[in-house]
Amino acid sequence: MIRDNQVMFNRFHILLDGVVTALSFVLAWMLKFMSPWSEFRPGINALRASVYFQSLLLIVPLYLILYSMSNLYTSKRVTRIRTEVAGILRANTIGVVIIMVALFLAQSEWPEYADYSRSLIALFYVVNIFLTTLYRYLLRKALYYFRRRGNNLKHILLVGYSRAAEAYLDRIQNNAQWGYVAHGILDDHVPAGTMYRGVKVLGTIGNLEYILPENKLDEIAITLSLQDYDDLEKIVDMCEKSGVHTKFIPDYTSLFPSSPYTEDLMGLPVINIRYVPLTNTLNAFIKRTIDIIGAIFCIILFSPLMLIAVIGTKLSSEGPVIFRQERVGRHGKNFTMYKFRTMEVQTKEEESRGWTTRGDARVTKFGSFLRRTSIDEMPQFFNVLSGKMSLVGPRPERPQFVEKFREEIPRYMVKHQVRPGITGWAQVNGYRGDTSIRRRIEYDLYYIENWSVGFDLKILFLTVFKGFINKNAY
């Protein structure tokens, strides 16, 4: 059983981390004192070797403790590699700081540590991060290989048929490398024999008291629908008495972000429905500063293209060069958004008939080129400078569509908690133009809840390669 082997695997993992840490230190010492460009002096270097290697007795346990504190010994089944690498970087950085502080304090009591090489510590930092990341990556790949071939599997049972159960099954079946095998679902409302992605409803929740004593399961996933939450405490108690690892997957994920913001109110856990990082004053200031600098830079950089757009628009059809349209921005307030005109001049009634669709007769030939290359959006850099828009954010919509979608699409209005953007997470993933509004909102909400400077830079980078030319822009 997996739960029996996990303890042994973790112990092996700790041992391997200790070996890699010691090996990294030895390699760093060799690079410092025994490489061709170092000055090798047998007597002095031998003395230094004993001092350095004695310090391993403290360094190795220190790093193992730091790795544990960085959650590097949790199951790798669903932990992303980037999360693991971030933990390795964090632990090694803290470790180096502790070593440097310890050396500073120790040199007055133990003179032999006064000349302890700081450059060796720097080498150890780099080598240890590299080797630890490399071996853990190879270990992860080896585990994935075995799991895809039917080994090292984790056998689970779902209690409750709900949206959460379907979402959970979607994820574990789309990621065979995790090694999860779902043996069935228990539910009081869905008939036995009902199938979802090959997983069958076996019977009622009451059957749990007969299944658990067989001790053939590694994990119970409680995926009750909201109507059955009165039974939650009884089910958890039953599972924990059996000793089977139990996890709870709530059926209200549509109401909460992926990483909800929680508070401790004198021992009472409080979950905030929505955490928007840009409500933080410092975050908002940083984003606004980047917007101003970025908009000025883009106006200068793309001024030749905008000049071509002005001339081409003027020569290709009659009417103004700049198209002004009312859109809904932050806090639901309307603003005027600018674009290069890509259509024939229309009346307000014609303009409000709907989105542009493929082959729309209203679009001019030159306008079609501007749309496909997204050059028509460039006047919005001036919207960014005025503070009505941001370089990155959810795309703004016209007031009549906002009124329509706010009633039809859950959480649609959440997107208006931040400034709308020229480009966004939905757009670089292909959701622009005449595409699914519901999917677009999902991407917009993910962006709002997970904003960071790095995320903005990633979206801007992807826009260069994926956002300017897009099959859905017409």
C-alpha cells in the first residue's frame, strides 16, 4: 500500500538530500582549492579541509531541517516542479544566510574559522541548488514513468457525486503521472451504475462502513454536494477511525478563488470570498508605475506603425481615423476607449448590433489587416496614460453587453475590480473576438486573483508572440 511505503520513501529522500548536500559541499571545496586556477598548498589546504569538512556535521542537518520547513518532503504527485524549485531556492538562500551569520559569530571563539572562505559558500550555494534540482527532477520523472506503467499507484474512493467530484476526476485522469486510481463513487442521490469518465457510482454513502474495514484504499476524497454537508462530520469521523488518509474537496469552488484569503478571528477561521492583490496600495502603485513607463515606451516604439495606420485608414475609407467607443472600466464606470477605425462609418444602431464576426462586411480591407495584427488597439496606450486602462488586465466590454452578462454569467462583474487592459491572460490563451465569454471570464478571474509583476511580464511577453497575430481577431 502506498501509505505504508510513503514513510520509507520519505526517509530515503531525506538520506539522499543529505548525501547530495555533502557532495555539493565537497565539489565546491574542490573547485575552490583543487581546481587548475587555484593555488594548491598541501599543508595549508589539508588543514583547511579538516576545518571545512567538520562544518558539514552542522550544515547537512541544517539543510535537511530547512528542506522540511520548505515542504520539500510532501508528496510529489500533484506538486508542481516550479513549486519544488522555489522551495529549494528558498531553503538554500536561508541556509547560506545562517552559515554566514554563524561564521561571523564563531570567528571570535574559534580562530580557525576566521579565514573560512566566503567564496566557497557562494560556490556551495550554486552547486547545491543545481544538483538538488537536477536529482529531484530526475526522481520525479522516474516516478512518473513507473506510475504511467501501472506501478506506485494510489487507490482512492470518492464520497459524494458533485461538481467537485467531476472536477477532481477530470484532473486525475488528465494527469496519469500522478498515479491515482479512482475505484468508484458513493452517493445517496445518484443511482448505482452511473458512470463519469469510466468511474462508476458503486452505491450509497452508507456502504462506506463496510468498505473501510477491508483496508484496501490509500485515500478517501470527500466530494459531497452542498445538500449533503450535514453528513460531513459523521463521514470524516468514520474515515479517520479507519486510519485512511482523508481529503475534503469542497463543492463551492465556483464561489472561491484557487488560493482563498483566510483570517484567524480569535480561533475562528474566516474565508474571504475574493482576494484581489491589486487592492493593496503598494501593488497598485507598482502596477500603475509600470503602466506609465510601458505606455510611453510603446508609444515611442510603435509610432512608425501608428503613423502607417493613420495614413492607411485615411486613404482606405472616409471617416475619422480614431474610433471612440464607450466601455465599462474599473468600479463599473464608463470611459471612452480609443482604437484605429477598422469599419465603415456606422450609425449608433448599426454599431450596437453585436460583435464583429468572420467575414463581417462592415470591416474595411485595411481595417481587417489592422485587426489581424492588433495594430488597431495601439491608441489605447493613451488610455493607459490617462489612467483609464492598464497594459495588462481583463478586456473592457460595452455597457449593453455588461448588463447582459452580469445576469447570465456568475462572477462576471468581479473583472471590474481592476483596470481593464490592452492585453490579458484570456487573450494570450486565444480567447478574444467571437469566443466563449464564460471561458474568458475564467481566465480573467484567475489573473485578478493571482496578479503579480512577474505574471504581468509573462503576459506581455506572450502577447508579443501569441497576442498580436490571432486567428480570432477579425
